[in-house]
Amino acid sequence: MTALRPERESGADGRGGAGGQGTPYARQPYEGPGAFGEGGYGERAHTPAEGTYRGRPGERAHRAAGEPYTTAREPYGAPRESFPRPAHEPPADDETVALRVAGPSGGTVRPASGAVPSPDPSAPPPVGRAARRKAARRRHGRRGGAARPRTPGPDSPRGTEAPRAPLSRVEARRQARARKPSAGVIASRVIGELFITTGVLMLLFVTYQLWWTNVRAQAQADRAASSLQDDWADGKRNPGAFEPGQGFALLHIPKLDVVVPIAEGVSSKGVLDRGMVGHYGSDPLKTAMPDAETGNFGLAGHRNTHGEPFRYINRLSPGDPIVVETQDKYFVYKMASMLPVTSPGNVSVLDPIPRGSGFTRPGRYITLTTCTPEFTSKYRLIVWGKMVEERPRSKGKPDALVN
């Protein structure tokens, strides 16, 4: 065991001096009485010579002045009113009981709800951790950011707008009048709506002309062809003169897959618009019937809309068959020539010897007329054919319809 140092045993300090009672730094031995005061942890002002407790510095001052001394703590069970508080102490806070800075009138300075208080240079700094933390939240916002009104920038998300002051009644009325559209704006809107309505109506009309008229006309033509064939089978129709709009034959163009009824007259509403082909049968454009010994059997039909039976007759080539079927016979023609463009007033194409057809002597001819170019009626397209066979129905269909 290591022996004690001489200076510790003799009471001399390490620097050559001696402390109280022979111990360094005027400390008593741990086992001496009153080493920590009478209560245990009092001030170390007790000396063995006096043998009495000198007390805390505040207590000594009170006793020296002859005043009673009381501690800052209240006795257990004593009323709080019996212990006066200092005049500058602020009222207790809901969040903490730490010290706070009193306002000019003695009360605690509190900001309005939702407002960011401005620092008061004359106010003393906050005391205590909770007060400092609360003051920092007031200065910089709850999360440490500066509590400033947001100003929306070019990259700011929608809805981040700076708060605006409420408008006065005069300013609100002025802005309401400014938001009302002017007469020019109203007129432009009306004109725009008229244009849109007109465009929609034109679109509907084009749809009706190019699509619905074909559907309806083809249905009417099919019903007319079926009715005509039923009448032939029942013997109700006999060759002879026919009333305007009355069907009397069927036109076959095998190359174009066309089978359409032929009716008397070239009226648009009564014949052509119903999907049928019309016969020029009245003056001044009267033409011969197919069973005539000589003459020109003239027909007219739509190229576009209303069934468009003659839409592709420009694709016919010389020698292509064109067949007219009646109650008793089949009349077979061969396509001979074509006039791509001519005036609507060129009625010479319907002469018994059509002009421009290449025919030079009387014969049994057929003439097909329609409009050109497509979707217009500015000019006429003419196709001619020459009869090559007359075949009774009792002998069956001609080769042009069988092959």
C-alpha cells in the first residue's frame, strides 16, 4: 500500500503553505463534524474554532441587519398570497412557467393571433430556454422560415398568391364594370357563334347530300325494281306509252355492277332523285324507245348523290355491253364512243344520228348522259352505244348477263 505523502499528513499544502486545520485549501477532513454544514450541503464556511453554522450569504446579511430571514420557497401548505411576488414578475403562461420579459405596463407582450411580431429594440432579451424558443418562432415563423407574404413568381405553383387587402365598394363596382364585355366583344361572339352554326349546318347538309340521299335513293330504286319485276311476272304491264315517273324497264351495266330501273321522264324529284334513270320521252327532247326500228334511246342519270347510277360510266370502254330489259325482250348494246365534256345545251347528242358519236347512218342507238366533273353540273358527259342483239325473254338471258 502506498504511504501517504508527508504534506497531506502534516496539513501543509503542496505549495509550502498550510490550509485550515492542517488540510490543503482550508478544507476539513471528511470525517470531521460539520464538514458539509448542519444540513449536509450548506456553504463551507464552518470552522472547528467557531463550532457554529454561519449559514448562506443571504442569511448572514439578514441576521447581521437584525431582520428575519426566510427562504424563497414557500412552506408546505402556506397560502400563496402570504408571499408577495416581485412587481416585475409577469403572469404565468399556458405553455411554460419560465421567466418572461414584461411589457412597458408591467404585462407580458403578446402578438395578435396570426400576426408576426416585430422585434422591440428597447425590450430586454428573453430569459429562459422556452422564452427564447418562443421569441425565435415569432421572429422567423414556426418552422424557422421567415414569415413573409408570398409573392407569386413565374415558377410558383398555382394558388400561392400574396394576401390582398379588401376592396372598397367603389373599387369593387369599377372592377365589376371592367369585367363586363363591351359591345364589340358581344358582337364578335355573336358573329363567331353564327359562323360555327353555319359551319355545322353546312356539314350536316353535305352529309345529307353525299350519304343519306344515296341510302334513300337506292332503297327507293330497289323497291321500284322489285315492284316492276313482280308486275311483269303477273302480266300487269304491257308495252306502250307510260306516264311520267312510271317505270317500264331495267338497265344493266355488267362492268359497273349497275342494275337500275328506267322510268319515263327526266324530272329530278319524280325520277332522278329517287335513284332511277330517266328516259327523254317528251318534247323537245323526245327520243325513241328501245323497240323502235331506228332511233336513239336517250337516258339521263345522276353521277353523284341520289343513288349515283352513272357515277363511273366514264370507265366504260368500246365493246362493253349495256343491256335494257323490258317485259318481253332484252336489248343488248355495245359501247361505241364517248364525249368526255360538252355543254349542257348540246342537245344534238340526242339526235337520231347523234352528232359527235361517229355514227353516219340511221340505226338503233343508246345515249347515256350525266354531269361532269364529279359533284358539279357545269358540263355533260356522253356515252353512246349501238344495239347488237334483241332477245326475247322466252329464250333466257343474253350472254352479257349470264357471263
